[in-house]
Amino acid sequence: MTIMENRTLAIFGIVTWLFSVISSAEDLTGNYTAPAALIVVSAISTLIFMIMAVIRLWKPQKVTAVLFLALSLVSLVYVSAPIKIINFILFIWVIWLLWVMGKHEGLAKTLQKNSGLTDEEFSSVQKDLETGDHKAAMQEISEVQERYKKNFKEATGVDAKDIIPEIGKEISWTDIVNHAFRVLEFDRNGTIIDKNNQVKAKSSFQPYGYLLVESPILNNRVRLPIIHRDDFLLAVSVFDEPKLADLVDSEELLVTYAPKHLGPKGLSVSPHHVLHYAIVPSGTLDSYYSVNNDAHMAKPEPQTLFGPFVYQGEIKVQINSEPML
């Protein structure tokens, strides 16, 4: 485990840069105006950031790490306008890299949490994926999950396979944004469509319905609440149309949660619908999550399955017979 997370290190770098700007201010006679203590703190913090950034970037971005180290050392003994400009541009690049690496750390932690792996087991899986041994990684994950399920059943007498978590309760909405799921069942939850084509939910405090879904990103099948009227109608348009309903059995009906504007805790902050549906050939979901060493696990690209997201005007279930994986 790193002493300082990458995003924290990026923020620390920005703070050290602000310190260096303040401490380098001079008066008309060329003397520093900042207190001596601040100058010392600035120098020490800058040195710490330089060392930590170089260490953190050495493996993934060795060229950047070498350039940053070299220019930082040069700027200590030789200061000129070109050097300052180049050093500042490189500093911005280093901060951006650390921030992106921090984002990937967060995604990795989410994946580890969902998979139930320990730090050591997750590290081993990462090494397998880095070497391209996808089969070994999946085998290790499966073995760990089966062990946890067995221990849980022995402790509680309940089979974990019989427990169906619900998105928004046991699983955060944030964890599923833009991820794809295979729809298995549609539960209308007592919602009806009257003769005037008005959608009437059983209760204003409950979802319009639920989708029973599964995905390689989760251990179990889960319930996905349908919280927008239009998303309920889209599901109805599939399951109430015999030809499309048959396709759900022979092909795959996929769904993804992708709000137009995302707010805190992964919730939508716009009035637009949030679920997007597509009927694709059988086996598409597994192929999508296995390509490029599971790249879509960390960085989903749902448009390759669902096409461009439509939030206004005519919204419909897409039929994508040749998804671009």
C-alpha cells in the first residue's frame, strides 16, 4: 500500500507549487519578501513531491519521471524563462498523470470490493492480467468467490446464490454507472398502464418496477430498480411485444445505467430517463467484458453496445446485431 494516494499526491504537488510561487516573490531590490520559514518549508515540500512523484511514475511513465527529475534538478542551479515554461508544462502533465492514476486506483478498489478479494489476492490477479493470463486471473477470482460463498453458507445456513442484492441499497449506484447488464426478468412491481396510456405505480415511494440482471462485474444477480417512467415503458415495449420478447430468450437484452447528468452518490440530477436498452447477439456481454484484458471492467464504453445515448425525442430499445467490441 502506498503511503500517499496518487490523487492526494497530486493535490500535495499543487500546494507545493503555490508555496514555491509565494516564497519566490521578490521586491524591487531583488530580495525575497516571504518569511525565511516559508521558503524553507517550500523547498522541503517541493523536494518531497519531486521524489515521490518520480517514484510513483517510474514504472508506468518512466520517460516522464526521468524528464521531471532532470528538469527539477536543472532548475535548482540554472533558472531561465524557457526552463521555467518547460518545467511548468511538465509539472502540469505530472499532476494530470497522478490524478488519472488515482482514478484507476478507485476503480480497482471498487472491483476488489465487489469481487471479495484480499489485497494479496487482488495483487496476484492484477499481475496475471498484466501478463495477459486472463484465464488464470478469472480462475483465481472464481476460486476465491466460491470459498467465500461456502464459508458464508456454513456460518449462516444461507446460500449466497439465493440472496439478490438491490442497486441503491446493498450496491451503490456509483458502482454501476455506464456498466452493462444482461436482463433476465422484468418485475412490474404492481405498476399498471391504464386505458389512457398513463403509467400508475403501486406507490409513489416505490420504483415503477425491477429488472433482474447479471453481469461479469458482479458476483450475483441483482435487482435494478426502474425509477423513471420512460424506462418502465421501454421495458414494457420489449416484454409486451411477442417478437421482441422471444429475442430476449434467444439473444440478449442488455441495459446500462447512464444518466445525462450525474450527481452525488451516482444519482441522476436531470429529469431525463437513465436506462438504455439494446438487444444484441447471445454472448455479447461476456465478449465485451473479456476483450483487451478486461479493459471495460475499469473503463466501460457502453456506446459500443447501445449506440449513442438518446435522452430526448424518440427513445427506443436498440437492436444491435453487430456490436463493435
